[in-house]
Amino acid sequence: MTLFEVARVGVSVEGRRLLEDVSLTLDAGELVGVVGPSGCGKTELLRTLGALRDPDSGAVRVGGRAPSELSFPVWRRRVTYVAQRPVMLDGTVRENLHRPSRYASVGATPDEDELRALLERLALAPAVLDQVARKLSVGEQQRVALIRALGIRPSVVLLDEPTSALDPEATARVEDLVRARAQTDGLAAIIVSHDPEQRARWTSRRLDLSAHRARGTGTARHG
Amino acid sequence: MADGGVIPLGPVELAIAGGLVLVAGAVSLALRLKLEHKLGVAALRTVVQLLLVGYVLEWVFRIQSPLVLFAVLGLMTAAAGRAALARSSRTFAGAQLGAFVTLVLTGLTTTFAVTGAIIGVRPWYHAQYVIPLLGMVLGNSLTGISLSLDAVLTDLDEHRERIEMELSLGATAWEAARDSLTDSARRGMIPILNSMTVVGIVSLPGMMTGQILQGASPLEAVKYQIVVMFMLAASTSLGCMSVTLLVVRRVFNERHQLRTERILRR
């Protein structure tokens, strides 16, 4: 059964049309890679799918429901965008990982054992839990941000170059973790990656945005 | 003067006070600060503006018309709203009206609470009490509001990534903006908290000084000053809180999306 559906979505930035007619369906456990030349709107597409901005046309649905039917915070808890540049809040890594439990749409506090297990899976020592998050390297922060997002148990993650600051070892660990969650929990992912080898080994399908670039500005294609 | 009361000042006394400005002018000349001209204009403005206000207040107090009184209060509030925005580095559409409504709701209600319920003036909108009290309330609130407004707009504008990170993990607009909101409200309240802490130790407040000069007993003047400080604390904190809430309502849409393009830099 289709978990996530993107139907003829168009994306504009500041009145300039970037993408049009982007369509995609994902089943539970599916990993899809997104490709396209830089500046074509990959990040804006992910932000649109994460309902951080509105599409200018088309629709998105998770489990058959639109963001407005679920409420936007609930949508984002289910379809979670993880930015390329990790953002850490003041305080320790543990405080960062616990942050979402404050939100009404999330509620549950993450399990300490599970957090430790996740950190270890991503080659981070459990001791980082008590370190100041902003003092970690970007690569470490990128992994903490991924754990923070997986901690709210989304159905779909939208990963924007999730391994851009990682060495090959850590990259492989991140790929393994997402793959394992896909197999055990049916997590689906849309992943922007510039590395063709990574896409080949990590994702089963690809969405090529060069076929959806808007021609001219402000004109929608019909038909 | 032994029996207290106001000592009336005549033209001669005011002229002597003018001599004090000449001292400042002489300093400027001696040190070549080239401020004599500005000083002269400023002194003239002080005289003209205060005399005008004096005449207007005399008239307003004398005619005792609620209509005129409320027109004056409206003008004062509008001017305070403008001043609050003028100091902010960022603004948003509707900020002017928002600041005005905030000041009306927080400033006028606290002032009338004091004149009606605490001082017990009859009628509660007695111009002689309402106008000076509202003036103090507005002066303090506008400082607080402009600090809070600037802080919350700057924070939301500069920390879009942090706020969107929280939104993308399931936070509502309010949950994502909470840190910005509390920081900004706190920022606006610091000046009034500082002045509450040092009041009487570092300086005697103007109103209390005025009452003592008029011959009031210091203890009576102190009681008034306590009421005034509490009134200023209440109105400033309400003002800071309301204006930050207003900004969050304006800068997020109903779909819990942050619209930083609604924040206008200047």
C-alpha cells in the first residue's frame, strides 16, 4: 500500500518557478534518491514535502491524508525533514535529543538505552550525550541531528545530503542505520545525494529533477 | 515656603535658569565642541514644547471634557507607538497599529486601574491624574516594547534554521518560537526591573522629587512612588509580552510556517 504520495507538485521560490509536476509514490520501507543539478530546487522540494513551505500546485499525502487533515505539526512528525546543515540547540546532546518530547505532537521521551544504542551504531561514544552539542564537529552534529529526527519515529524522512560532512566509515554507518529502520519499521526515505555510488548502494529508485525543471519564470506547464 | 505648597516661578526665575544653559554654552565654546548652536535650539525647543504642553494641559484640566481628554490620551498613545517602532531595526506590516493597540490595552488599563481603584479619583478619568500617570506609563512601556520588538524580530529573522528545525520535528509555531519569545520579553523588562532595584538609592524618581518640592511629606511621596513603580512594572511587562505574542502571530502563518519575508528590515 502507498505510504507517501507526491502528486504533480510545483515549487517556486520568491515568485520564480523552479520545479513542476513532480510526482512520486513511496511504499513503506522504500528509499528513493533525488538527483538534479545544483540550484534546481532539491532542498526546496524537500522543505515543501516536509510542509515547511507550501507547494504552488499539486498535493502531498501520507497514509492518504494531506497536511491540513493531520495538522501541520503532526504531518512534520510523520514526514520529517532533516536539513543538510545540522542545527544544535543550547545545551548538551542529551538535551538536544530530548527536545522533541516537549512538543505536543511528539510527547514521548526517548529511551536512554535506545539513544545510546543509536549513538554507538553511528560511531559516536555514549559519552557525547553529556557534551555541549554545539562544540561537536559538524560531522558529529549531522549524526546527532539524524538520531534526533529518527527519535520521533517518523514514517518518512527527508534527508538533505545527510552524509556530506562524514568520512566513509561514518557514511556507511548512517546508510546501515536508515536501511535497518526501513527493514524493521518500514521507514521510507527520500535522500538527496550527489554521490552516484552512494545512490546506487543505498536507494532502490531515483527521482531525477532535471526532467521537472520549470522553463521560463512564473509559467506553469499545463496538460 | 515653610508652610509648603508650590513656590511660583516668574520670568526672572526662569531667566536665571536660562543662565545655566549659558554655562553649558560656555563649556562648548571653551572646548570648541561646536555645540552652541545645537544647545541653543535644544533649549528653545524645551521652552516652547513645555510651554505649549503647559497651556494645553491648563485648558484640558479646566474644561473637564471626557471627549477632549480621550483625544489627548489617544494622541499620546499614538506618539508613543510611533516612538516605540522608530527605534527598532526591523518591523512588519501592521506594526504601527499593533503597537498602538498594545499600548492602549496595557497602558490605559493599568492607568485607569490606578486612578479608579487605588488612588480613588472621582471620576476615574480625571484629567489631572490620568494624563501625568499615562505619560509615565507610556514612557516606560515604549522603551520596553521597542526593546522586545527589536529582539523578537531579530531573533526570528536570524535564527530561521533553528526554528524550522524545531518545526520539522513536530513543534507548533508557539513551541518553536518559545525561546525567542521568552528571551525577547525578558529583554524588554530589564530596564524597569533595573530601575525598581535601584529606586531611591541611586536616584529619586522625578515624580517623587516633584511632590517633595511641592511640600509633600516624603513618606506620602514614597507611597505614591511605590504605586507608580508597580504600575510601570505591570504595564511594561504586559506590553512586552503582548508585543512579542503579536509578532509571533504575524510572522507565522496558520500552517505553522515561518514567513521571514514578513519581517521588514530598515
